[in-house]
Amino acid sequence: MIANKRINFMPYLALVLMPFTYNSILDAIIMSIIVIYVLLNKDIDKSIYIYVFLLPWEQLFTIPLVGSMFTIIQIIICIKLVLLNLNGQQSYRTRFSELVFIMVIAGYAFIGLLIHNSIQGLGILLDVFIIFNIIAKYRSGYDSFWENIFSIVIFSTICTCLFGLLHMQFIDRWIGGIGFVKIYYGILGTTRSAIYINIALLFTFVLNIERKLKICIIIFLYAFLLMTTSMTGIIVNVLMIAYCFAFNVFNLQSQTGVSLLKRFAYIVVLFIGIVAILQLEIAQPVVQRIENITSYIEAGEVDKAVSGREGLSTIYLNVFNEYGMINKLVGVAAFNTNDLMNNYGIVIPYSHNSFIDLLLTFGILGEIYIMTHMFIRNLRYRKNKYFKVVMGLKIIIIVSGLTVSMVTTSFWTFWLLI
């Protein structure tokens, strides 16, 4: 899985990260080692793959009073990409539509900085610049690029789970009918961890690796998915499995198709497997949450069923409705919409909906532009081997975005736009 010399850094990078103890001095040393390596490494491909590996670790890279070391890594990679292009050492060219997209995000980022004193837009700008350079650089090697990405994401996700075990990243959660239960929180939080686990599962399903190893990885990842007790994670997983069956994603590595009878047999086996898993003790919190949600819906208490998200969405949309016509169309460039709500005198949690956040930030036209650009650009690769996998990835990211605020996280921006 890590035989490619460009990604054989992964075990060493994981070993460096594992001693991370949330002690500022030791953490600063660990992060400095990684930053210096990225700075001194002359292989831009390896720097890009390190960036991808570190996406689910992003929240570890914040040092009190200093800021995010991950941002420094982003800046280093951006400078490297600019210098390579200026020196004529890169053979690729970024499309005009992609350059326009970068300029649009840059405009919003600087407006956000000037008006809202927010630097989060600049972080998104760095991500977008890296993403579109990656797209241009690997356009001719689309399939081999994605195979490397599959391996990196699977290994990185496994390492974050092991890191969570090592550092006991579990929290107590009250689940009606059971009581307090230890659930897996991880580096990213319950739902965001579940999102990344689902991405890793999708990639594991299609990556051409030895069967026993694949089964072990799938069991490991599903165990952690269940331990998050995330309903978003479970729903997304069901949709992902249905998509994979409907579009024969499981069989991409085979030269022959799968008959309808064989697909039906797979579905029966899957159904039996799900029933068996739901009987396990590890799955009981998830089962109980499903029963609780069903009871809330039957009682007409939708807001309770979705953990208060309906009420939050209503409040945020009410603020959007107070915008003038121009702002409704193009937004207000407030990347941190929670701070925006505070400006309106409303103190509430995050919206838990990335698309409402996009709407408040970029407006109706801006959100349509971002999503349309993403879909049209990806459709250019519809004849490539892994196009269906990338579309499955978009399903995970888009559906998850409806229940979690992730606009300012690098990993959501990356997987949405790549």
C-alpha cells in the first residue's frame, strides 16, 4: 500500500506525530520537525502528499499565542509552487476558469480580512491555490494520482484512530435509554472523525490491496465509525454503500462486470452482516440513538431528532434574510459565521450546516458558482477509472456538510474542490 517511493514517508511521519501530548513545548518541537522537512524537501510531490496526509491532523497544529503551524506548511507549499512555475520547472498550466476561481476566493478573503478582521479566508485561499495546482499538475496522471491519495488517506486515518486510542480521545455522552457512554471523539470530533472514516472506507473498497489486509482495515474502520455514534456518519455510510452497489464501484479493479445475481447476493450478505453487527455490544449506543431519533420524529419533535440543528438553521437563515439584496446575492465575506452572529447580538453555537455558512459568506450566486464549478470540472474526468469514486467522495462531503460546520477546515475544502 505504501510501496511508491513518493509516499513511503508515511510511517515515519506517523511515528513523529504519535508522541504528541498536547504539551506546548514537545508539540512545538514535533511540528517544527515536520515544517522544516517540508521546507527543505526539494520534491514538490512529496510536499503535496505530506499536506494531504496531515489534513485530518490539522487541529493538532495550533500553538497558543503562535497560531497554526499547518498554515506555515500551506504557505511553504504555495511559495514552492509559485517558484517552480516562475522558473519554468512545471510543465502544467492552470485553466483560466481555475485562475478566476482563485481570484474570486482571494477577493473574498481580503474583504473578510478588511471588514471582519478574519484571517480564516486567507487559509481557504491557500488551500484553493494548492488544490488547483494539484489538479493542473496531476491532470495527465489522474488515476495514478488518486491511487496514491487512496493509500495516504487510508493510512493517515488509521493513524489518527490509533492516536485516539493512545491518547484516550474518548468523551462521555448521554444517550437516552442507556446513560453515559464513552464515545470516540478523536482529533476532529465525533462527526468529523466519522466523515474521514467514511472517506477512508470508500478508498479501501476500491484500492487494489491484498484481500486479508483489506478486510482487516474495513473491520478496524467500522469499529471506530460505530464508536463515534455519529448519526451523520452512519447515514453517510449507508448512502455510500448504496451508491457503490448502484454504480458498481466495488468492482472497479476487475476487467469484467458483475452480474445482477451476484450483486443481489452481495446485498443479501451485506444485510445479514449489518443485522449481525447491530447485535454487538459496540453497536448498542448507535442502535439506541436510532430508536431515540425514531421516537422523536414520530412525536413530531424534529429539532430534538436532529440534535437542535433545525432551530440553529432557522436562526442563521433569519439573519441571512435580513441581508440587503446585494448581500443576499454575493454574501458578506464573513468566513466565521459564528462571529457574524455575535455581531448581530445572537450568541449561539455554530450553524452545523456548511452550506448555510457558504450562503452567509458567499451569497446565493457565490454558493451556486462554487458548487457548479466543482461539478463541471469533475465531469471532465467522467471517462477516467476513478471518476465514480470521486463522485462517491463528493456525496460523503456534501451530505456531511448539511450537518456540520466545516467551511473553514482545510480537509472539507480540499475534498469538496479536488
